[in-house]
Amino acid sequence: SSSAAKVSRFSDLVAAPRAMKCAVSLCSVLVAGFLAVAANAAAAGPVSKVVNLLEDLKAKIDKDADVDEKDFEKHKCWCEKVETSKKEMIAEETALIQTKISEIAAGKAKDEVLDNKILKVKDEISSSVAAKKEAAILRGTQHEASAEVTKSNTKMDTDLSQAIGAVKSLGGSSAQAINDQLSVQRDHVQQDESQNNKTETKAQESYKDLSASMQDQLELLEQTERTDTAAEAETEMEIAEDTEVKTDTEEKLKADKAFLAEATESCLARKIEYNNRTKLREVEMGGINKALSILEKQRELLSSTFKNAAVPSFMQLGSDSVSATAAQSALSVLQAKASKTHNLRLALLAAKLRKAMPEGAFSQVLSEIEKMMKKTKEEGARDVKEKATCTKEYFEISKKTKKLAFLSQTSAAKVEQIDDRVAKMKEDKSSAEKEISEIESDLNQSLALRTEENAAFKSTKADDEEAIKVLGETSTALKKYYEENAAKQSSLLQSDPSTMSDKRKKLKQEENKYIITDDLSQENAASAVLAMIDHITGNLRKEIADAMEEEAAAQTDYEKAKGLLLASKAKLEKKTTDLASMVAKGEQQRASASESKTTSDTDIADQEAYKASIKQRCDEILSKFDDRANDRESEMDGLIRAKELLSGSSLVQKDVQVHEQEDEKSTLMNYLGLDQ
């Protein structure tokens, strides 16, 4: 709206005086011309005087046309420059809006990708938590199985202890051999229990390592979630910035389009006015040419008619009263305006007018008035232009400073955020490297323990197989011995069930799994021992089978634990690699953000320095603009009024030159009342 007002005011200031000129020039000059002809009819040829006046009028119209054309061409050039400049600005703003629309769309797409990635990471976190729970349940199952083995081994140890006691009570070398084998069997059971305890302890340690690895993986996922969430926040901030720039540009585009439309309308109106003035001048020139043609044809008749004509008394051309009155009125106007506005130029002009009044030579004063009017118009246009420039500069500086301050704050926050993130990533990387070292140590220890357990298994298996072999040989020897000495009723055992107490018989029944009765013979006692040897042999075979099963399970558990540890190690190694890359990227981002902040701060300082450089001039222009405009308006009003009055009086003034030797300064001092 302010731009439109400037355009309209500029057009009005330029067009109004010309319109007035075109409207009154013909009438005023013709009247003046005919008055001059009437006043001098006796001294010169009247027709020639009128012809000369009409020729002068033609020349004045041509001059006005040239001035009007030049002014119109300047205004036309201004219109073209404004149109070109604004169209370029509109094109740039439109392109910037489209760029921001694309950037906003890309940012929203990136934000959506980050949203999906965050959801996926959250799902992985849920899966990791569930896997952790599942591992805990599996560990509980393994612990229960180990407890069952311990229970079984404890029972077997008790049974073997009782069997050893029973065999020992029988006496004899064969009983001693069996007792030795039972002791070996018991040792194996105790070793199995010891191994079971070691396996349980290792399994618990492996579970702890696995749980720690899973916890690390969970923390890595949570860190990824935090990183993606921060990236999403940064993207949303960029979208907000782009949206703000887009909105500001759209508002500026709207204002520029409105200014262009108003300027175009004003330029079109100015063109129409110029065309109308041109047509009026053509009509005026046609009338003058027609009048000249008539006067040329009737020159002789008009000459004889006005030859001895007297001067009409109602014109009072012989009197100086009209001229003096008009000059005095013009002087009063100039003095009043000079006093009101404290305008030194008007005071000087009033002094020149007062100096010219005695001789009635006002041509130079009128020329000075024309120059002052032109200079006043130029000053007004210059003030309007400077005000617009300062207003625009202040607006641009404020806008740029606010944007740069926002960018500086954003960069500072980003630097702080990146520093925290990089420090956390370095800490995580150090922890991961430490865990990798611990996993490698665990792998080495578990391998050594597995090797030791396997060697123990092989040794135990060999011992059990040797015991089976010895028991087999013992059983064969007993059978052979019994077969050879059956008739003699001899027996390896010298125990007579009839001499045992009931408590002893019951103990034997529990230890040897057979019933001793009073009717049993020595043959039955030998058979019971052979049966016990077979039973022990069967237990040894079962023990070997169970040990092989346990060895296979232990190897499987080892391979599984090893696989989990290796998987954890691989994940941690990938984690360290990713963290190293993220740290490097973070440091690059920090350098970029820090550089951006430094650049923004430097640009802010430049804007503030530039504002300081134009502040004094612009503040003075903006604060005094209205007062200067009012003073110019008052000055212009006084000049126009004085010109009108002096133009009327100059029609009858004498051709007397102003005395150049008079001191203008002394005249001005006299006018101001300072010469006394």
C-alpha cells in the first residue's frame, strides 16, 4: 500500500502542473497577447504583434511538449525497470517457494522413513527383551535338570556306599576285588557329580555372559532409537525452518505482485494522461495554426482597423498599480511562507523580489521560482526514495538478523547435542571393546575347560571299561570255581545266614538286592555275588552310556555357548565399527555446525555494522520525513502562488534589468531586519 501511495504521489506531483499548464496556457497567453496588442497598437502593426505572440505560443507549446515527452520517457523507463525488476523478483520468489515445497516434501519423506525405522527398532527392542526372558527360562530348565542329576548321583552314591559295606563284611579276596570295583564305581559317581557341578557353574557363567551380551545389544538398539529420534527432531526443525521461509517468501511474493499491479495501473494511467495532453496540444496547435492563417489573410484589413486606435481606458495599461499590487502580494506570500517554515531559500527569493519591485523586472524572479519548484520536487522525490530505501534496509537487516540469530542458536544447540552424542558413543565403543576382550577370554577359558572335561570323560570311560573287563573275568572265575567245587559244598563266602541277626539280614537284602533266608546254602550265596557283579557291570555300562550322552550334550552346549559368544562378539565388533563411523560422522557434523554458527555470528556482526553505518542518516530521514514533506508542500504552495501573481504582473512590466551590482546579502539582511 505504501509503494502504491509512492507511485500515485509521484504521478500526481508530476502530472498536476502540466495539466494546469495545458488547460490555461492558451487562454492566458491569448488574453495577454491581445492586451499587449491593444496597448501598443498605435506604435506597431497590430497584426504582426498578434502573429508574433501566436508564434511564441507555438514555441512554448512545443517546448512544453518536449519537456512533457522527456518526463514521460523517464517515467516510462522507470515503469519498465520496475516491471522488469519486480518480475525477476517474483520469478525468484516463485522458484524459491517451489524449492522449499520440494525440500519440505523431502523432509517429510525423510521424517516418515525415520518414523518407520524407529518403529522397527522398537520392535527389535521388544524381541530382544523377549529373547532375554526366554534365555532366563531355558537357564531355569537347565538348572532343574542339573538338580535332578545331583539327586540321582546322591542316591547312587548312597547305594554304592551301602553295597561296599555289605561286600566288605563278606570277607575274602574276591569280595575285596568286588569291593575295589564298587569303590571305583562310587568314585566315578562322585566325579560325575563334581563334573555336573562344574557344568552347572559354567552354564551359569555362560548364561551371565549371554545375558550381558543381550543387554549390550538392547542398549545398542536403544542408542539407535535415541539417535534416530534426534535425527527425526532435527528433520522436523528443518521442515519448520523451510516452512517459515516459504511463508515469508509467499507474503513477499504477494506484496510484490500487488506493488507490480499498482505500478502497472499507475503507469497505464500516466500513459493515458500523456496521450490526452498530447491530443490537447495537437488541438491547441491546430487552433493556433488556423488563427495564424486567418490573420495572414486579413493582415491588411486588421492593420488599417487598428492603425490609430486609442488604448481602451478600462485596461489601465498605462498604470503600474496592477503590477505593483501583484508583486506586493507575491512578496507577502513569500515572506509569510519563509517565516512559517524558516526557509532560507524563500527568504532569499523574497529579497530578490523586493529588489526587483522598483523596476518591475520579474523575469529573473520567475526563473528563480521555476528553478526552486523543480528543485523542491526533486528533493521530495529524493526523500521518498531515501525513505523507501531506509525502510527496506531496516526491514531486511531485521529479518536477516533474526534468521541468523535463529540459525546461530540452532547451530549452538546442535553442537552441544552432537558433543553429548559423540561422548556417549565413545563411551559405548570403549565398553564394547572391553566386552570383546572379556568374550575372547571366556572363549579361551571355555575351550580349556571343555578340553579338560573331554579328557576326564575319556579317562573315566576307559576306567569303566577296564572295570567291566575285570568284573567279567571275576565272574568267569567264580563260575568256574563254583562248577569245579560244587560237590564239595564249598563257597567263596564263609557267611552262614543262620548265624546272622535279623538286622544284618535286612541290611544285606537292601545292599545286595537279594533275600537271605535260613534255607539258603553257600551255593545261593555265591549266586548272589555273581548276580551283584552282573548288576554292577550293568550299572557301569549304563554309566558309560550316560556319560557318553552327557559328553555329547556337554559338547552341544559348548558349541551353542561358543556360537552365542561368537555371535555376541561379532555384534560387538560391528557395534564398535558402527560407533567409530558414527563418531567420525558426528565430529564432521560438529565441525560443520560450529562453522555454521561462526558464519551466522559473523553475518550478524556484519548486519549490525552495516545498520550502524546507515543509522544516523536513515534515522534522520525517517524522523524528519513528514516535517520536510510539510515544509516542501508549504514552500511549493508559496512558490506557485507567487508565480501566479508575478506571471499576471509580468504582462505589463517594463523591460528593465535588475541591478546586478546590488548586494543580495545586504538585501536579505534588510528583509530580515538585521541591517540596522
